[in-house]
Amino acid sequence: MFTETSPGSRMAADPQTGPEVPGLELVWSGHVPSHAAEARRYEHWLDAAERERLASLRRTEDRDRYRTAHVALRRLLADHLGGDPAEVVIRRAPCFVCGGPHGRPVIPRDPVHFSLSHAGDQLLIALATEPVGVDVEKVPDATAVTELAGTLHPAERSALDGMSGMRRRIAFTRCWSRKEALLKGTGAGLNAGLATVCSGVEAVPAQPEGWRVADLPAAAGYAAACAVKRR
């Protein structure tokens, strides 16, 4: 997957394509245990900030997840930009809330937009021509759903109240992944509050003004979604 080849070449494993969403160019998903050992060989691609973050993680599984995600992201961006993965410059846009230098990651002076998410042993990365957010979530147990449902939009809470069992758990996870994808895309993140937008719990996502939201294929026990800004 991460085979180091000439600049501009494709990854050894073809990235999967996403749904037909205008502006969405590429969606790649990966299974951490399948790529963790290979990602360790290309840890030198990471920049100083990424290596510092990696070193701060105590658990092996957290380090594997972070390393694999960021090595994959750099490979995909290098393919897009036509350069070396180690030379991809990733910066932070101003924070949506306070204006500080810790907003969503961006590529300076290049129109490519990207988003990365991981949960459990699953990774998800998207590249787009417009601002984009992706999110993958593991289906939580019933207790966690009950505890977190109160943070959702009133319409979503009402819809979940009419569900039970696994249907309720899956609907909640679907809703949460859409919502996080949207908030990542806007740059607001969870600072904006999960109740501020309605992404829906049913099979068809709600479409907030100015954004296209779509569900993505996900491994069993997970839900995933993307949100792309309308041109």
C-alpha cells in the first residue's frame, strides 16, 4: 500500500472511489492492523509535528492508528500533488471559533481539500476540490447511545425515541458520523455543538444549506459519512 515509488505514481493499492458527490474526488478506507507494520517503515514521511504527536501516544494501538492514518494521507496527497510524501506541507487554518492556528488541516497555496478520520481499527480519508469532512464511527452499545442522544438535534432525538435495539444503535451512529463529517467540513468541529445542525437518523441524510452529505461504505459494525461544500 505505501510502497515508495516515483513522484506522481499511484499507490500500490488503488484507493476506492466515493459516491457521486460533486467535488468529492477520492475516498480511501483502510484497516489499521493490515497496514500498521508497513506504515512503520515509512514513519520518516511524517513531519516534526506529526512525530511529536506520535511520540506522545502511550498505547501501541493508538500509535499504530495515528501512524498508519498519516502515512496513508501523505501518500494520497503526494500522488495528487505530484511530489514526495515527506515533502507534503500540512498547516492548520485559523480556528473557526477563536481564530487561533489550530483549525482544520490545509495544504498551503493548493486548492486540494482533505479530511481524515479513524475509529477502532478503521481509517477513512477523502480528497476533494471543495471543503470536505469525513467521519467513521464504531456502533456503540445501547447505554452509550442513551447517554449521547441528548446532545443531538431535537428532530434527531425525537426520531430516535421511536426506535429500539440495534436499529436505534445503527441510526444513532449513522447520524453521528454525518454530523461530525459536516462539522469537520465547516471547520467548526464539535465546538459548534452537535445540536446546531440536523443530519438525520434515517436512511437518507438531511442536506443542510450549502452542503452535500452522503453516507459512505463502512466495515461491519461501523458507519461512515462525508460532507462536501456546495460550489
